[in-house]
Amino acid sequence: MTSGGDAPGMNACVRAVVRAAIYRGCKAFAVMEGYEGLVRGGPEYIKEMNWLDVRGYLSEGGTNIGTARCMDFKQRQGRLKGCKHLIDAGIDALIVCGGDGSLTGADLFRKEWPSLIQELKDTGVISNEKYEKHKHLNICGTVGSIDNDMATTDATIGAYSSLDRICQAIDYIDATANSHSRAFVVEVMGRHCGWLALMAGIATSADYILIPEKPSSSKGWQDQMCQIVSQHRSKGKRKTIVIVAEGAITNELEPISSDAVKDVLVDRLGLDTRVTTLGHVQRGGTAVSYDRILATVQGVEAVKAVLDSTPDTPSPLIGIEENKIVRKSLVEAVEITKSVATAIENKDFDKAMSLRDSEFTEHLSNFMAMNSANHNEPTLPANKRKSIAIINIGAPAGGMNSAVYAMATYCMSRGHTPYAIHNGFAGLSRHESVRLIDWLQIEGWNSIGGSEIGTNRSTPKETDIGMIAYYFEKYQFDGLIIVGGFEAFVSLEQLESARAMYPAFRIPMVLIPATISNNVPGTEYSLGSDTCLNSLMQYCDVVKQSASATRDRTFVIDVQGGNSGYIATFAALACGAQASYVPEEGIPLDQLEADINSLKEAFAVEKGLSKSGKLVLKSTNASKVLTTQVIADIIKQEANGQFDAKTAIPVVFASPT
Ligand SMILES: Nc1ncnc2c1ncn2[C@@H]1O[C@H](COP(=O)(O)OP(=O)(O)OP(=O)(O)O)[C@@H](O)[C@H]1O
Ligand SMILES: O=P(O)(O)OC[C@H]1O[C@](O)(CO)[C@@H](O)[C@@H]1O
């Protein structure tokens, strides 16, 4: 069942639950229209789902099984009906994908189940036999909500898709704001949670944000906002973006409306200001790859969890913590989430912040530091201020510019001097390409792909390590930050090894991994890999659509990623590919044969209109002999006219924004 506000990725969750349940020998049902479907019951609302019923769900937004906000379920009478209808349908376990309200309802339903079923037996509505069989109902929650407001999980299904849409919208607004030198007040969703507003503020380098958890305390929000905005304007910024969470409040709990924010910008700063309320655009549309994958792996885990549950096991909530899928206590998660609202009601904002994910506080302080860069009195005394060099190495990756922006503005807020080394180590050794970073110049870099300071694959040893040391000495760098992939990793190792010979390298040096291949040791994510995955996923969706339209076609798609199969594996998960071939495993012939047989079976079962296109993803380096074209040719030959196979080779996905 999906319930509450829809969220991109809910369909992926339903697909995963249905298929994982069938795979494990269970029958799968969809409760249509959220709790409303439980209350109404019958085969129209509690529908059996087959494997093919959920085909195509990965790339569809919203929830195909419907959702609702159902008042009847909040009453015991409604839940009693729900109990009877589940028993009628022979359901043993219920998996709910929804927000905190939906999971509160689920928890209550499970708690009440013994008394509900007892009442149904005592009143003769159900037989003794049914009573015995259904005495216990297993419940499991997966969190689907764009708000990312549920405690004990780092991300909720839909939150990153919504954030992506908000950032895109703000990028569009930026252009018109800049043209007219206007201010825009952008209202984003989040009745009780400022996560979307905060993350969008960081991602788009907004001037000011207003969120429910942290109203301005020292002075009124009006003074604080005007001070920051006028500082930015006095430095030459032409546009102003203020992001207001739907639930923004003052420290006296009065709601702050977008129009009130606009009035302040107009009346006190004289800015030509417009309001844009993004509304449900943020919630609709297809899911980003992160949400599709999160929903898929959580859906599978939810099925495992209900099958593992006994009457004594507390109802699990499937969350994600530090990139690992975890089972948490549903009751506890709901309680902590509610306590944030209570803390806000009690004006205990520090507590509200502390009850959110620990990263929430960190993100807010980073936003404030970047936001005050180069304007406020730097926090460090003069003798502690350093010169920091920033360099990009290797192929461009999405996020390199954002990283440079964040590092430089953070340095400025502390009083350090950021330098950019342009065009990598080759640029430094050949052209002394060192430039001071200017705040106004990097403003807006968040939304630009590629690398504005240039990048180059050459390592220090491949260029001229002696010259590099000379320039480090000349500019008296106190620290170096390298952003890049495997070449960056090698470069850092070379500089470190050369410390004995060159004292200029005896400074702190760090690496921020950035590569679409996601193959830098020591980190689960490299900058750019997620961006690349999204671009590839969109490409695969379109190719699949075309394959489906011709009804009988398989596309073999060639995927970048060097010797790492990360992109191919995760894109296959996000798009629902039939198979993926990666360098780590190569392409064993028996596997290829099995995959071709499974393609033949799939095409044989699917008839006429319901035939859908199929994808096979192949990392370029998975095999030198079995190239993308060769694989397509083999599939075509083996299909013997039953279906067709073609290749698709996307061009460079390295550095979209
Ligand atoms: N305390 C409760 N008792 C029983 N059912 C509840 C309770 N709270 C919520 N529900 C059920 O869950 C439905 C969805 O709840 P709600 O509208 O709060 O959305 P949500 O799940 O929090 O999602 P979103 O994050 O999108 O707001 C309600 O319409 C109601 O049917
Ligand atoms: O679609 P509705 O019922 O107007 O609900 C809007 C609310 O739902 C959410 O999108 C999800 O909880 C909130 O951010 C928003 O306040």
C-alpha cells in the first residue's frame, strides 16, 4: 500500500515488493488508494498483482496503485473494516510506503489488531478458523515522502527527486532573476520540515533560507535576511534568491508567508521582487536514480522483514543509514519524528535541530558559513589565516564546480585565502596558472557542469614535479585540496612521496574524490557518479521507450566507467535492465547464454501490445572480444526472428550539472 502524499519512487517500491514477494513464493496484493482501499475492501481495492502488472513502474512518477488521505482510518470503526477486508483477502502481512502519518496509522493498526479481530469473531463477522489463521498481522514500513522528515533514516523515498526538481526550477529562476537584477522568493514544500529548503539552499547557493526548525533567534528574521542580502548586493551580486519552506515560522511560532518575505525585500531593500511557489511540481514527475534504487532495495528488504517477523518482533521500518539498508523500530521512528514537532511547539528549537539527522545541523552551519563568505568579519585571527590551493585533476565530473565554490567560500568565511590552480598540474608547471579566487566570479558555479578552473589528467610526475614544488614555494601554499578521480589519487600519492625532497609539499593535502566511475578507494561515493547515473538513466528510459514502441526489440547499451562496473550495475537497477555486464566479472559465455534464454522467454510470454522493450547494459571494458555490437549480433541471431537487437552508445556523460 502507498499512503499519504505521493512521492517519486513509490512505484519502484511497489514493483520491488510485488516481485520480491512472488520470487519468494508468496502472493502479492496491492491495496489501492491508501487506507481508503482498506476501508472499502473487496477485489477492486485489494487486488492481486502479478509479475507483469508492475512492469514499467520504475520510470513512472506518482503511485500507480493510488494514495489518499483517509479520515475514516483514523477512527476505530474504519480500522475494524480494514481488518475484516484484509482477512477476507487472506492477507498475512502489510507493507506500507508512506510518511510519518501513514506509518503512525500502520503502527496503531498492528497494536489494535488483536482487539479488532477479537471483535470480528465475537460479533460473528469472521469464523473461528479465520480468527485462528489471522490472529497476527505483520506490518512493515518503508518511508515514502518528499519531506525527508522521518527519524532514524537518512533519506526517505522521493526526497532527492523533489530536491532535484527544486534545484532545476531555481536554476531557471536564477537566469531570469539575473537578467532583471531581481529578487525571487521561492516557496518549497515541507509543512514541518526544512530539509528541502536547506538542501536546495546549499545546492543553489541561495542568499537566505527560512525553515521551521531554526527561526532566527538573535534578531528578527527580517533584519538578518536584509543584512545578508544587502551585503551580497553590495559586492555586486545582481540577483537574490530566498527559499522559504512551506512551514517556516518565527521564533514565536507565527507562520512566515512568502508574500511577507517579498514585502520586506521590497520595502526595506527596494528590490524588484517576485514570488514563485513551486507547489506540486516538486512532488510529481519521475524519480531520480537514487530514489529508484533506494525504493527497490528497501522494497526487497521489506518483504524479507515481514517473512522474518514473528508475533513478538516489533514492526520494522526499513531505513537507510550511512548507505546501508537497515531495519529500525517503526514505533521508535514515529515517536522521535513526533517529538520534533513537539519541540518546535515548545519553542525548543535546539532540541528540534538535535532530533533531526545529525547531518542536518552540519548542513545548516555549512550553509551559513558559505553564505557569509567574504562579508562578515572572518572568524579566525590574522595569524591563523592560511593560503589554500584548489586544483581539479582527471576527467570532469558533475559537482566539481560546486566543490570549488564550497571550498572557496568556506575558506573566505574563516579568513583563509583560496587560490585556484587552473588546468591541473600541467597548467601549473607550464603556465604558472595560479589565480586568486574572487567571490563574485564563482557565484553561480553550482549550476554549471564541467570544471570552470579546468582539469587535466597529467600527474605531477608526468609534468614537472620540481616546477610544481617551486610554485608551491612561491605562493607559500599552506594547504592543497585536489578534486578528481583516480589520477587525483595517484597525484596526491606522488606529492606525498616527494615530501622528503621538496619541503613545499610538507603541508596538509587532501583529496575529494570526483569521478563518474566511482572507483576511488576509501569512499562509497565520488562526486559526479550520481549525476552521471541520472543522465544515463534518462537515456536508458528513452531507449527503452523506443524499444517498447517497436514491441520486439532489445537494446544493448554501451556504458562508461573504466574498469569499474558501478555505473552499469546501478543504471541497470534504476532502469530495470534485463542484464548488465561489468569489468569485474567479464562476460562468461554461460551467463550470456542464460541471459539470451531469459530474453527469449520474456518475449515469448509477452504478447502484442503488452510487449515491452528490453535493455542489456554493457560496460565498455567488460570484454574486449564481446563488444556491444557483437553481443547485439549474437542476441539477434539467437532470437531467430522472434525479436530484434540493436546497439545504443551514449556519448560522454561525464560532466552534466
Ligand atoms: N494517527 C493516525 N491514526 C490512524 N491513521 C492515521 C493516523 N495518522 C495518519 N493516518 C492515516 O495515514 C494517512 C496519511 O497520513 P498523512 O496525511 O499524515 O500523510 P503522511 O503519511 O505523513 O505523508 P506525507 O509525508 O506525504 O504527509 C491519513 O490520511 C490516515 O488515513
Ligand atoms: O498534496 P497535499 O495534500 O496538498 O499535501 C501537501 C503536503 O504534502 C507534502 O508534499 C508531503 O508531506 C508536504 O510537503 C506538503 O505540505
